[in-house]
Amino acid sequence: MLILGIETSCDETAAAILEGSDAGEARILAERIASQIDIHARFGGVVPEIASREHLAALPPMVNAVMDEAAVDWEKLDMIAVTAGPGLMGALLVGISYARAAGLVNDIPVMPVHHMQAHLFAPGLGQRLPDFPFITLLVSGGHTMLIRVDDVGRFHLLGQTLDDAAGECFDKSARLLGLPYPGGPAIAQLAQGGNPRRFPLPRPMLNRDDLNFSFSGLKTAVMHTVRKIPDIERKPEDMSDLAASIEAAIADVLVAKSVRACEQQDVPRLVMAGGVAANTCLREQFETKAEVLGLDVFMPDLKYCTDNAAMIAYSAFLQNQAGDTIPDEWDAKPRWPLSK
Amino acid sequence: MSPPQRILALDAAYGPAAACLLLPDGKPLLAETDQNTPHSQSILPMLHGLLEKAGVDWQQLDMLAASVGPGSFTGLRVAAATISGLNASLGLPVMSVSSLAITAWQADTPERIWVIEDARSGDAYIGCYKLGVALQPDQCLSWQEVAELPAASFVSLTEPAAELSTWQRVAPVHSRAEALAELVSRQAPQGDSASLPRRAIPAYMQPSQAERKAAGG
């Protein structure tokens, strides 16, 4: 079956064509992503109105481009998969309005896809999806959660952040260091060659047995640390060491809690997904720790860590294979909890 | 090339959405959504209903038309995204209609009429029309600038945010869908429409709040 995937939930406009077989194999025939990061950078975060305007300008020609590249006509498409939430309301409405209208004219069913569910299954793109059950650390600018995935559409939330998401902590720490948005890549770059043990930053919530996170205290600790180094005395190596220390603190917490989730649930398969999963330090720590503990770790290709439409099409493909039906009535859901 | 005969037009700039289907026999079919259903739920059933009522297939349409603003940012975008989705496979020419021109036509007057709509953030969208023809480009002014204009007749679908006591407010006479149909019928190209764009581009006329703030506004 051929599925057109559309993603407009935040600041990436994306479209992709997926070809799936009855045997459950899927491959991406064409995909495009237009990132708005540079546009939002000067505002220090995503501006919903600007994001919505950019989606409207980018999406229609992008869909034409992936259809052309995949040599797929509208009459050959079996399904349109579109992100229905969670996300920015105005941004979601662009993708949904477009998808539904195209579906109506061409008599193609339109599947509403949960954006975070799509992230959960992104490791299956281009590689093998782990056997069920598996534990997923979903970590991005808006989310930090540990989920037990028992099947397509069967999840159990094990823990989540009680305040800031890990990506948010990167963003806010970056701002304190005078680095641009988004903070994750900026801190990662500055951290290269830095000493991660120089600044003793806290590892919040590690002393608790539960699987929740908290990053607001870490951000405050970064603020106090920055203040202790006056501007005039600040050397490049100080900033590099501090960036490395921040990255290490966040990674330590994420890795430790993820491993704890695997142990508590007695599930030896661990998936890391979401935009922060693109962080190299974090990926290396996951792989090292997993090897020591005998866990199988699955991480999406870097391009499928951040928002993309291939994962939206893939999620719809899995849902369709699992027998999910499209609800008669559905709409954009800016807040859509991930729990079944 | 013969002039377009079957034109589907959509407006969602203010409040409920309106649509019309122009047909070769000259009598348009009209529809409007109700106040309580979101555009994302109501627009497509409305458009589908118009085509069903006329017994027309999507592939038989000659042209699409969209009210491109100014107006509610979200309304303009939902209409434009819908038009783009409909047109993804149809590839039809898309004509743009001013949302203020539609409101002016609703007033049903042979005289010059101003359209003044609250644009929020202390601004107003204003247009000046006579029999559907713009006497000046639509623009976005501060309410203070509007209040300094010479008083005249105006029509509005929103409540003015400035004292316009010397102005004469005219109530809309025609429905939004009637006015949309009349304007599209008058403004549709009589000859080759191939040069028209294949999508609707909203005329926001205002930057986002974040951009205004960054600019010191």
C-alpha cells in the first residue's frame, strides 16, 4: 500500500511517501523536510503564528515534490496519514485541512496520527522494529517520558518529567550560556573537547526509585554556575567545560532512568526516540551502558529523531496492519495524551 | 479558451464559513456553516454538499476561488489549506477575492462604502468599495488613524474598537455566501485563466505579535 505522510505539528513541515507490503515491510520512496529553525531562532523559540504561516507556504509544493519523486499519482495512493496532535493548534490545522481536502477529492481515507506514537515507532524506519514489549525513552523539546510499548496502540506510561522536558533544559541552559536556539545542538557543539566532570551539576531524581524526571533544578544550578564565572573572566574552555557538564548531567539522568525502567519491567529492549535522541553524547552513553548490561538498544537514524513525515506514514501503516479503523469524527488535538 | 463556468468559492475570514458554487445556468448554489462547528469540521462537508446538490464531480470544476483576507489568521489559513488540498490533484486556477470586498457587497449599496473590521492589537482592516470595485487597496491601520479619516458610511462584521459616532454604520443586507457568489461571478476572468496561481495565498496584512514585539511595536 502507498501512504502519503504529512507532518505540521510544530516547526518542521514534512511530507513523505511510504510503500508498505502485506508482509509488514515498509520503505520510504520519497521524503522532504523544511525546517523553520532559522526563522524562529531570533525569537528564542517557536512562534506559533509564524510556524503556521510557514507550513501553509511550504506544504503544497512539498507534497507535489514527493509525489513526483516517488512517481506516485493521487489515484494510486491508498491512504493519507496526517499528524492530528499533540502540537500547535494553528500548525496542526494546516496539515489536517490540506490532507482532508485532498482525501475528499480523491476518495482516499485520511488517518489521524498521534505524533508521539509516531516517534515511538520511528526506529522501525529503515531497520528492524524491536520485538514487543520494549521500553521507549521519548525525549524532545516538549516531552520526556518513559513508555512501555506492548503492541501498536498499547502503551503504558511509566514515568515523565514533572516540570521541564530535557530538550527544554538544553534550550534554557543554552540561553544562559548565550548560545542560540535550539539549545541541544548548540550545547553539543560547544561541549566537544570539554571536561564533563569540571562542574558538579546535580542529577535530579536519581535517588528516587520512580521513573519520573525533573530538570528545572538542573537549569537553576546552571544559572548559579554561570553567575560564578564573571563575564570578564570567562574563557572559551570554561564555557566548553560547562556545556560538557550540562550534557553529561542530562544524559546521566536519562540513561539511568531508562535502564531502571528496563530492569523494573524486566524488558531487555530499549528504544530512544525524539529530537534529543539525536544528541551524540547521549547515544554513546546509551550504547555503552546497554552493552555492559546486555540490553538491546534501538535508536532511529538521526534524520528520524527529529520531526518528520516518514514516521507519520509508518505509524499509520502499522496501525492499519494492526486493524485500527479511522474514527468517523476526529479533529486536531493540540493536547492528546499518549496512553491506552 | 472559454471562460470558467463551474467555480467553487470559499470564505472563512470572519465567523462562520461561506461557500458558493457557480454553474453554467447562472444560478449559484450557496451554503454557510453554523457558528458552533469549527471550520476544520464544517467546511469540507459544506463544499461536498454543494457539489452533491448540483450533481457536479470535483473533476468537472473549472476554477476555485478563495477569500484571501484580511481577516482571522486561522480562518484564512484553513480556507487556503483546504483550497490547496482540493487542488492538489485538480490543478485548477485559483482566483483570490478580498474578504473586505465581500463585506462591502453585503451592504448592497450603489454608493461608496467603507469596510472597517477590528484586526485586534489596536489595528483595523479597512477597505473602500463601490459596486464591488476597490477604490483603494485594502490596508491595516491603527484605530487612531481610522478615527482621523473623514466620517462616511461603513459596514462591519466586527465591533469597532474606536469611537466612530460621526460615521454612519450600514447593516449587511446580503448573506456572506450571496455576496461571495456575486463578487466571484463579476470578477472571474472572462478569457484565459491559465495564468492564475494554483493556490490561495492569505493577505494577513499584519505580522505576528512576536515580530511586532521584536520590531519594538
